[in-house]
Amino acid sequence: MRPEIVLFGDSITEESFKSGGWGASLADNYSRKADVVLRGYSGYNTRWALFLLHHLFPLGSATPPVATTIFFGANDAALSGRTSERQHVPAEEYKENLKRIVHHLKECSPAMLVVLITPPPIDEEGRFKQARSLYGEKAIPERTNEVTGVYAKQCVELAKELCLPSINLWSKMQETEGWQKKFLSDGLHLTPEGNAVVHQEVVRVFNEAGLSATEMPYDFPDYLEIDGKAPEKAFQQQCL
Amino acid sequence: MRPEIVLFGDSITEESFKSGGWGASLADNYSRKADVVLRGYSGYNTRWALFLLHHLFPLGSATPPVATTIFFGANDAALSGRTSERQHVPAEEYKENLKRIVHHLKECSPAMLVVLITPPPIDEEGRFKQARSLYGEKAIPERTNEVTGVYAKQCVELAKELCLPSINLWSKMQETEGWQKKFLSDGLHLTPEGNAVVHQEVVRVFNEAGLSATEMPYDFPDYLEIDGKAPEKAFQQQCL
């Protein structure tokens, strides 16, 4: 009955309903109007995401989502030959995989708003500290900011090619001084302030695309419109 | 595809996806396992909730929710003859309405876990301050803790009669010293600490009823189980 907005991505999406998370904030914005559906898969890259496509977004669904955010790349950009190499996907394949995801979603529903989000920047110091806590002194960096930037560029380029809105989180976050600790908790995942940036950017893009929460109607009457003595009137107008 | 857990209630449910909210925390717990669906209607009492039943929970649905929390009463308990009297529903009718909601849900799905939650206690001082900020010096209290307690009792009694789990939030919160300001922001709505109490109680009841998030399976493979060189294996086992 209500429109659905799907958040499809990796751990940065999966964790988006923790306190101060961007997904929860979005669900709060669309409360009474649309359902925000969490489809975040920690550790996943775009290659593995492809296996989920037909399950999460079945073709021929009578009620496809009105909007989907695609937020991968942080794991694809893990360096080859390092601790997280299992997650590594070459940048060209990352772009190709994103394109296949977009095409599938548009096949589900040509009207679906599809928003591409780049991975956030990497705070290499924070990431290295995290690696040392897991692997001890032998730890070596498994992601760099520069390499992640290459993936961000591929993502934004694809969005331009396909005329889709995108959020260049990699660039956006680096505009703020002290972004490394302000927006990232372990060099990769988001602090509440980092979540606020994602939330603000998603709201901006949704608004520009005509999916503003404030302009969408309530599913059922505002309680202020309900006559205490004849409540059926308000419900007759809106939903009976 | 995923099981659904519906949160049905008034503003204390509608606001449950704000930062630190009990609904968002629950969605985080069930991430990758079940969808937590927000159906909170600010200002609604049980009389008005009845108008929504067939829309939100259509009979004959192939995929009814596995669980629903019913969390009304804060508005039903507004005093007659005061500012919020439009929302007032007599305590006996409140109980009867709750019963009709439960019966409808059990008709949708006899296996559905239905959890009744009482309204929280009222911090009369906080509530009065809120009323004065809206109506000035002429403001008079529109809810009392004692009267809300009568509704909480009806709710818990009904749960016993129908052999349903319930959460007596009205009693539970008052066990903690300083509950008035610790758990309530304006004498009625919840602070982050108040949200934590609701979250903890819902998790406890869900666990006792066999709907523990930690024991539910992931919808798709944990990334640690995916072979980097032959990812299809993990997906073949679990979802292809």
C-alpha cells in the first residue's frame, strides 16, 4: 500500500539503523508516508551483490520500490594482495557490476529513482589502527584513500553516463576539515556525524528528484483532522 | 521474502525511528533477518486505530506479519473535559477496542505473535509545563498518572485473558528512581533512555516467544562464508 524506498548496500547500509544512522533518520522522515527497507549486506562487494538481485528485486513485481539507493564500493576497493583481498573487485568490474544492478532495477521499474552513492573516503591512520587491533604488528593497510577515490570516480562517471543522480561521498566528506575522525569511526565506517552527511545528501537528492518526504501525503488522516464526535468522516474521505 | 514485524501504535511508535528510538534499534537487531515495519499514528487512540485495521492488516494476505506490537492508550487516557478530550476513550472501550484489534490480527494469522504494550506513566509536572507552553497560564493538566494507570491495568488484564504477552511499561518505568525526567521528555514521550527501556522489554518478550533476532538465520550468506574464488557456492547453498 505504501511506497517502498530500498537501501541496498554493504555494512555502511546495514549499520544505518544504529543510533543516529542515516537509514533510521530517513525512515523517520518518511514515517506515515513510505517504508524504508533495509537491504544492507556487511562485507559484500558488487560481485556478490549480483547474486541477490533477482531475490531482492524480482522482475514482474506488482509493487516495485519507488526508489533505491545503491551504496557499494568500500569492499570492492580493498587492495589485492592484502588482508581483505577476498573482497577486492577491480575498478572496471565494479563499474560494470553497478551498471548491471542499475539495469536490473530499471527493468523492474523504469520509473524507479535509482541513486548511486560512492564509498566514503578512507582515513588510512584509523584503518591501520583497526587492522593492528585485529592482526597485531604485522598488519598492513588493506585500503587506501587514493584507490577508493578511483572507485568513487567510476561510480560518478557511470551515474553521468546513465543520467542518474549520484552522491560523491568520497569528495563531499573531504571538503570538511578533520573529516578523518569527524565522519569515520574506524577509518571506514561512519560516526553519527558521518551518518548525518549521508542522510542530508540522500534527502537532497530525493527532494531534487521529486520524492520529498514533506510533500508526500500521509497514508491516513492527521489526528488533528479527525472529528472526535464523528471520526468516520475523516476516514471516509481518505481511506474507506 | 523476509518475515515482517509491525509496530502499530500512536506517536510513541511513530517517533520510534528518531535517534536512539526503540523501533530503529529493533530494525538494527533484525537487520538481514526480518523487516521492522513502522505503523505509528501520532495522536491516535484505539477508536481511530480500528478504522485502519483492514487497510494495514488485510485478511487473506499471503504474507501476514510474524509479530505485531500494539502500543496504544496514551491518547485514550486523555481526560474528558480537558484540552485533549477529543482523544479520550473510556477505559472499558479502550479494552474492548484492543480486543477487537487482537482478534483481527489473529484472524489474519493465528500464528502471529501479538504483544500488548501499556502506555508509559505520566510525569504530570512535565506534562503541565508542556501544556502551559501551548496554552499559557490557563492550561490545566490533560492527563494524570493515576488515570493512565487504569488504562495500563486494562491492557495487562486483557493480555492475561487472551494469553498474550504484554509489557507493563507504566509499572516498569516507575520502578526506576527519577523516571519522570529520565524516561520522559515532555511528561509523555520518551527520552533515549525511555526508548531503551521499551527496546529492552520488546526484545525480552520476543526472545521469550521464540523470535530472538540472534537465533534467526541470515537471509543471505555471511560474507565470511563466501569463497572469494568461487562465490557462487555460498549462494547456491543458501539462495539459488
